[in-house]
Amino acid sequence: MVGGALGKVYSDREIIIKQGETGDSMYVVQGGRVEVLQDSVKAGEQHLAFLDAGDFFGEMSVFEKEVRSATVRAAGEARVLKIDKKALLTRIREDPLLAVNLLKTMSHRIRKLNEEISRHKKTQL
Amino acid sequence: MSPLTQKSVADSFSDFVESEEKDFTLRDGSRIAVVGGGPAGSFFTYFLLKMAQAIDLDIEVDIFEPRSFKYCGPAGCNHCGGIVSESLVQTLAAEGIVLPRSVVQRGVESYVVHMDVGDVAIESPVHERRIAALYRGNGPREGCDVELESFDNYLQEMVKGLGANIVPQLITGVENHDDRPFLKYGDGKGERYDLVAMAAGVNSNLINMLGELPGDYEPPKTTRGYICEFRSTKEEIMRILGRAVHVFLLDIPRFEFAAIIPKGQFVTVVMVGEDLDQELVHTFLNDPVVRRTFPTGATPCVCSCSPLINLGARKRPYGDRVVMIGDSGITRLYKDGIGAAFRTGKAAATSAIFHGVSAKDFEKHYWPTCRNIVNDNRVGKVMFATNAIMKNSRITRKAMLRMAQKEQQKDQARPHMSTLLWNMFTGSAPYVEMFRGTLHPGFIYNLMLSLGAALVPGKKAVQPRKKVA
Ligand SMILES: Cc1cc2nc3c(=O)[nH]c(=O)nc-3n(C[C@H](O)[C@H](O)[C@H](O)COP(=O)(O)OP(=O)(O)OC[C@H]3O[C@@H](n4cnc5c(N)ncnc54)[C@H](O)[C@@H]3O)c2cc1C
């Protein structure tokens, strides 16, 4: 049985958010595992990361109006909680420090991305 | 920018002189005491230690809590309905705090409103489990064999992991010794601290004994609630109650509100009413509407209690080096007390770490969070008074039911009455937001229509789309 008790259960490979679609919420994994994938014309579908309980995704749509930059699907059965953009932004207005946890993860992801880019550049040289 | 006036210069100068005279900032080695290890104490400690770590501040936190939340029965329980609201579940998730399956006894998907004129199931707006039903201690005494983890214990373990010391001591008094709060223990000994966070709830004698401290610590107003546990089988509870919290709007004298909350093989009955006594509890439990919602063969456990509910704000929930959080200070009227413990705990911790621990610091940086709750509660009082009037008239009960049933049947884009009832019962939105919803022309129009229909004799209630349980 998948861990966590709140949110919604997604079955194996069920898509939670889809690249290119608009979104107005972010998600927090409560139990199980999800996979982040990106589709590009050049490289096709690429695995970006696995996320586990406590990790979140889809946060970009809370802060900007762009379409989803990646697809996230359940890797095995997973339980995921949806967080509404409006509710979250209202809470952040009252308690700006709530955004710190999101910023921490986002900065961690940028750091990983930078490492990835420099590794990629090195292999091309 | 605010204009430079003689007063503002004088204020700044006196602030400067005061801060020169006394240092009210937390420094490396500062010692903080938290009196009470319920949600307010744990959330305060969690954020205090997290923020201190973030700015490399080395502080020591002692949480005084005589109870062990690992016990089942009253000894391990901070008596409460055990509903963690939708907004708190979402905030905790955004903070990276995930409530595990062992803690959550039921993920709630819907609320069913029961009245003598009929029932309506109001589904969670996004059809997912967004509300947690849990135990504050290790469950009823009759359930010592059931494997579960209490919410308060889960939070306590979390702050222990961050370095807080749990001291199993009852605090018998707080005094002022050389400009520092001094905590007195039961054995007559005690200790001085740089900051004391009072998180002893509203059911403690201690909160009435703070008069000795400098400042205005008038305790909050209270009323009594009633909680009782019943045992049945998991299957029977699931069959009758499903994943829904069942709430009752009944025209019983002195009765205000009650809920039946399914939790594994137990159900928790929570009740609020005027001068709540055994007679009122008996009348409620024997009401035909309640009887038909009760799992068959459910037996009452010895676990029943009448805890106090904080009804009003403490006038000034802070002083120099003392801050009151959660129920000891200010909480939301009737709903989401754990959410208010989170909000006040975090706001007090933020003020202490980033601004200081003087009364002035708390007034500037902690009080705004409290004031928001206080102002919202004023609107809440109006909402509850209106609700009391509506629930006491059969016509308005029928109109409310009809409107909500129609909305649930049609999956309406703006289900006004359902949203109002959902927010009112789950405590998921501020009262101001609920009040604004009632001013929407769509709400008023549909309510008028439903009132009209309710006045027509013999007009049947809308048939529910599906049974929730
Ligand atoms: C009938 C009823 C039903 C409720 N249902 C809900 C609900 O479903 N959902 C919800 O969100 N809220 C609910 N509440 C409100 C909720 O219980 C409180 O708002 C919440 O518990 C406040 O947390 P706290 O940490 O401030 O206080 P408490 O939970 O009361 O914790 C105080 C702690 O301080 C300790 N303590 C007390 N005195 C001393 C002392 N002298 N020395 C050391 N430690 C001490 C106690 O042992 C306790 O652990 C309900 C309240 C009542 C009365």
C-alpha cells in the first residue's frame, strides 16, 4: 500500500501534469514516487528526476503564467496532494517566509541544472 | 515614506535608548523555554530552530511537557476533535511537513450535513483527501492494541530531531527574576530563561497565574465542549460514515454544533453548545437524525471529556521576553485551532529570531498575525449568529438544504452554498472570505429562490445525486 494518507492516488505511469499544458497549482508527493520527464524534438522523452515523499513539483506555475515545462507521472502507485495557487499565494502574502521552503528547493534545482550544463559542455569539448 | 514628525523622531530616539539599555535580541547560547508541547509549542520550536539554523544562531530550546503523547487514553491526549483543516494540510505540505499514514486515521473527502429536513453531502472541491482526521494522543484507552501514532507525538519527535530538549516537568508558575522570566517547577526549584513561550493551551491552571509578570495578561474567555469516543468495527464505520465528517444542524435548545468523525475502528463525537451538560449530550445522541447516522452496535468508550474552548482573544499575548501562542494566546473562533497554533507559533518564532523578544518587538512583528485572527473572529461571530438563526427555522433549513443539494447535483461552477458550508464546517477559509461569499449576487439570488421553494407546501427536496458513505 502506498504511503501517506492525503491527496489522491495515481496508478503506475498515470500522468499528473503534462508538459505544455497550463496549470494553476503545485503538487507535493505524500507517498510513493513520481518521475519527471521532458520531451524535446531533438532528444525525445528524457528522464529528469524521481521525486519522493515531501518533494514538490509544478511550483513554477504558481509564480509565472507559462505552460508546464515537464511531464510528471507516477512511478508505481503514488499519492500526491494538490496545492491551489490562490490559497498558496494568499498564505505567502500573510507569511512570506512560507516561500523560503519553495525557494530552497528551486535554488537546489538550479544548482543541479548548472552542474548538468557544465558537465554537458565538458563532454562536448 | 512616512513624514518626519517630532513624534516619530522622539519614538525612534526612545526606541534607541531602550534598546541601548536592554538587549532584547537572541544570541548564541540564548536559552528559550516553551511551556507546553502541544501543536503551538511544537510549531513554535520547529520554526525557531529552523530559522536559527538558517542564520547560524546557536540557541537552546527546552520544551516543558508533563504528558507523554505515546500513551493511549486521557493521559496522553490533548482533547480535541482531531481535524486538521484543508488550509493547514496544504501549508504543512508547502513547508515540507508530510503527515504519515500512521498519524492520519482517515483522509477526509467530504462533509455530510444532516438536518431533520434531509442530508446533503458536500464533496471536497477537487475530489481529493485534503483534510486529516487524527488523534492527538495514542487514541482511546480501549484502543491500546491498535497501532497508531499521535499527531502531538509526531510533532514532538520532529522538533526533537532538530535538537529541542523535551523536559517532562509541570511548570507551576512564571515569575520575573532580574528582568528575565523564571519558570517554577513542581519541586520548588526553577530556572531563568531569555525567552518563555507560553503554549500551555487553555485547559491549564497556569494561564490564570501569569498576573505576577509585568504586563496585562488577562486570560481569554472560554466555554466547554464535549468529546466522546465510540468503538465499532472498521467495516461498519466505513459502511455508515465512509470518508466523510458528519455534521449536524439540529433545532435542539442550547445545541450549537456537533460532528461525528470516523477514525479507523473508532468514531469521535464532538459537540459544542450553551451550558453543555449530560442532558444536552443525551438529547443529541438520541435524536433520530443522529441515530440513523451512527454505526450500529457502536459502544461508548471510557474516553470522554469536556475540555475548554478558547472563545476570545487575550488582550496582550506578549510582554518583554514572554510570548503566548496557540490557545494560551489567540486562536480562531470554534474552527481550526491547530491551524491557529501553527500561525501564531510561526509568527512568534519569526519575531524572536529576526527582530527581538521585547514587548515592542512582539507588538510590531507578532501582534499583526494575532490581530488578523481577532478581526476575522469578529466576522466569525456574525456568521455563527446568522447560522444559529438559520438552523432554528425549518424554512431556512429547507432552503439551505435545497440550494446545496441542487449545487451538488449539477456540479455547478460556483456552488455558493456548498462552498459556504464547506468552509464553515472545515474551517478552511477565513470568516471574512465566507462573509464576502454571502454578498455575491448569485448566492443571494439562489437563496431567495430556494427560500421561495421551501415556502411552497409539499415541494419535495432535491434527490441526492449519490450516497457518499
Ligand atoms: C471540543 C474541542 C474540539 C476541538 N476540535 C478541533 C479540531 O477538530 N481541529 C482543530 O484544529 N482544533 C480543534 N480544537 C481546538 C484545538 O484543540 C486547540 O486549538 C489546540 O489544541 C491548541 O493547541 P495548543 O498547543 O495551543 O494547546 P494544547 O493542545 O492544549 O496543548 C497545551 C499543552 O501544554 C501542556 N501544559 C499545560 N499546562 C502545563 C504546565 N503547567 N506545564 C507544562 N506543560 C503544560 C499540556 O499538557 C498540553 O500538552 C478543539 C477544541 C475543543 C475543546
